[in-house]
Amino acid sequence: MTEAGAGAWQVERHVGSARAFHDRNLPDPVRRAVWWFEVTEPTVVLGSTQTVAVVDAAAAARSGVEVVRRRSGGGAVWLAPGVTTWVDVVLPAGDPHWVDDVGRAAAWLGEAWVAALEELGVADLLLHEGPMIGSARSGLVCFAGVSPGEVTVGGRKVVGVSQRRTRHGARFQCVVLHQWDPRPLIEVLDLPLGERETMASELAGVGAGIGAVEAAAVVAGLVAQLRTDA
């Protein structure tokens, strides 16, 4: 679906493997776009600086979990049908929303997420505007830390955002949690014997879900906010 006009947002929906989605390049020329990706199988997405060595390949294979790497930073993210909604927002350089400061670049998008989720009945939302808050596990697991532009609910992260930037534009990769259970991700990480339960306990309270809201409603809510703020 495409709209005409300088402030329009092109909305695309894709279903399939996360690998093909992450390999996708920014269009030429870069235009405002919202890409909604629905994975068909559980997937571990590694940050651009992580190596496949952080994953127990045998455990992932046994569980039918795809392992891919994104080109944006941060720790590992768990994607699964019904558990997460994955949306990428593409912004051209020079857009009114564009901010050169990487630390503030996602604030406008975080505000749109807050407004969209509030419309869906999610309460106690807060946009994180300060510096990144890390933890002993955030280098490994994305939702164990909070970065500028991300959203929390009751102090627990509910929307994660990472960026891939070029001189032509930016791709903000967003994951919204419908439920938070760190164990499926932990079970396919390459961890010392006995550490999985410790990590599961440590990470149990870092994330929060928005519940049984249809992914289509989440995407529509975000798009409505972006168009309102065009």
C-alpha cells in the first residue's frame, strides 16, 4: 500500500524468513516506509557485533530455531509468531524527523510508539530519553538494557529499537513484545552448564508484554501516529 505526497508513508507487509528481511538494503532513493515483518519460525537475531559463537548451534537446530544477524547494533533478540511484532521504519536523510545525533535519533519514533500503544490500552508507558542503561547481560541480550528512544511499561522494556544508518537514510528496527519469557532465547545460547536458570531468573523482570493484541492492530496504530505527525 502506497500513499502519494511528500509526507506519505509506504506500508509493506512481508511474511517469511528473517534472514531475507535483514539482508534487505535501503531503497534508492530512500523514502519514508514502514516494513512489517512476520516470521514463520522462531528466530534468534544477533546484533551486528555479535558472532554466531554466542549461540548453541546444536540446540538451535534441535528446536528448529533460525539464527540470523542484523546489520544494526545491540544484543540478541528472540522473534516468534504471536510473541513479538517486528516493524522497521525507514527514514530518508533530511526528513523533518531526521536527527544527526544518534543518541537522540529515535526519540520521535519512541514518542509515536508510546502514543500508538496508549491508544491500544497499554498503560504506564515511558519513553527512555536518557543515556543507555546497561546491565551485566545487555551485551548478550537486547532486552536486558534500555537505549534512547525505546519504551518501557512499568519500568520494564516493551519496545526495543536499533538503528542502521547511512548518509542516505536510516532503518529503525523495532520489536514490540506481546509477552516476555527469556527462557526460549536462553535455551539456545551457548552458556556454561547451570547458568541458564541463573540468567532466566535475572532476566525475568527486564521485559514486559502488551498482551493479546493483534499484530495488525499494533502496526496500524503506529502508522496512524506517523501519519498524524507527518
